[in-house]
Amino acid sequence: MIHPKQFPYYPEHVPKELKTGRFWVCCDADKVPLVAWETYRASSTNPDTWRHYDEVTSAFRARPERYSGVGRVITDGDDYVGIDLDDVRDPDTRELLSPEAIGILVSLDSYSEVSPSGRGVKVWVKARLDRSYVKPGLEIYQRGRYFTVTGQFLPRFPLAILDRQHEVEALIERQFPTTPRRAPTEAYDGPQVALVEYLDTIEVLGEVPDGTGVKFRIRCPWISEHGAGAATGTYIGQRHDGGLWFQCWHAHCASRGWVEFRQAVRLRAKKLTLIKKGTYA
């Protein structure tokens, strides 16, 4: 019996192959990953915080006040790719809301389940990619991410995780078309500020390979404005010529660049300083 505060969960429908290995985490109501039976957060990039499926499900059942759901980490060593479609389903009528979403699901035709909110769909496929792809409404993960698992499958699709290499590549080609990288007309010649100076006041989720310099995936300063507090799709970096940049894929951050990010970080740092001094009201 699922506790009212917990996400829907039907373990009998979860593919058996996902249950093997030490790749599982619990999560709270905000989908923050948690280590089973512990009091600290899990990380989708730290294997020491992952547990076996049975450990996680036992903690989920025993501690409903702490654990709202369970999830499986997608790792670089997996043959799995996870596709996350946001806001494509009506939780009341259980109908998919757009022909585009239906087309994506039909083309992938692999194990698909309803997300905890009832509004999204997560698809598991077998494929290998060189990196992940993220934009508002569609996220394709090759590694460094965990998916909440509900077992609330969509009955029109298989209960197995199938090989969909060509289908995923075609989806990426359609949804993430490549455009020639336009070189800046002149090199950055402003003040040389090290990106590391900004990393101490934000949550860094991981470094991302980038041919133009260094790039980090971070928790957005405006994450509260993201749909359901989504923590994906936000990056900062520094080009080889010293130029700093900020980019967030979420719609509320479309007009925000490095200047806005810098201001937000400085205000946060000032607030923390005042709090430590006991002068912040």
C-alpha cells in the first residue's frame, strides 16, 4: 500500500533488467535524490551514494515520511538512454496532449511510464550517445542523471527496454539540429576573471566536455521559477579567450545571460555574508 505522500509505484511493472546492479536511489517529494536508509543526499555522479534495488525499495516502504519515490541512475557504462517528455499528458483524462509527443513515443516504441506528476512521460531505450541533449520539454540523457521510476507504464508500448539507436539519433537530428558555430568577430579582451571564483556560491552538478573552454552543469539560481523545480538544462562556462557565459534552457531564463547570473550570485554571496554576521533581516 502506497502512502498518500508517496509517488505512484508499481514495482511489478518495472523491467527486471533495470533492477539489477547498484544504481538505485530514493527521493523526496521535490525529487531530490536521497541515499536509502541515510540522512544525506545521493548524487547521480557519485556511485558511493547508490544502492541495490531491494535496499531502496525496502527504505521506500519503511520510511514513507522521508521517501516519496525511488529512481534509477543512468550511467556512462549503461546501454541505456533516458528520454524525458515534460507536460505532455493530462493526469485527469490520462490522454497525451500533443501529436508531437505521440509521434516521439511511437517512434521510440520502448518501455514508457508516467512520471510522478502524472504530466510527463519517461522512456527507457537502449542506445549509445556521445553526450546528453536538453531543451525545454525534452531531455535526452546518456549519463549523469537519475530517473524516478513509477512502474506506471503506458499500455500501448512494450514492457521491455528495446534497442532504439537509430530512432534516438533521428529524434536528436529533428529536435536538436546542429548549426555551424559562428566564431566571434573579435576575441574577448575584457578583465580576466577566473570562473572558479563563482563556483563556491553555486551548486555544481558536474563538468561537461566542451571544445571551446570549460563548461559546468549547475543548479540554476532561478530554479524556483522552473517547472516543478526542474534542475536540468543550466550551464556556465569560460571560453579559451577568457570570456564567461551562462545559459539556461528553461523558458523563464531565456533572456538571462552572464550579467544577470553574476548579479544573482553576488547578491546571494552578500546575503550569506550578512546571515553569518547576524545582520540579515
